[in-house]
Amino acid sequence: MVQGKVVPFENNEETLLDCLESADIEVHYHCRDGFCGACRVTLVEGEINYPQGEPLAFVGENEILPCCCIPVTDITLVIDD
């Protein structure tokens, strides 16, 4: 769930960022590979995984980079404008 909207993650071949974009949820990004950290969002609830390994950009507590992660469980996000 993000901003009150349930967004199903149905394609394990895509990233969380791809899924959010498909649902018309805007997330700022630059590199799409976990290097810059521009897509950083707050993970309120749930678990994610970084299939290609931990991102190189700084990620604070409860923050994730949707450009390079996939959800493992149902998740709840907060996306700052």
C-alpha cells in the first residue's frame, strides 16, 4: 500500500519502481541501479529484498530504494513529494 492505494506486485521480473510506475505513482529517480539514492522512500511495514545485492547509495533506517528491490511480503510505503 502506498498513499492509501493498494498496488499489486505481480511480476517478479520487475523492480518495485517499475511496479509503482505502472500504477501511475510518481517516484523520483535517476540511475535505476541503486547508485544515486534519488528514489529513496520510507518502508513503513513489510519486507523487501535486493536481488542484485545491497545498493551502493546511502539508505537510512526504514528507507529503501525501489529502483533495485522487490517486495518479499505485503509492504506499506510513504513517498515524499
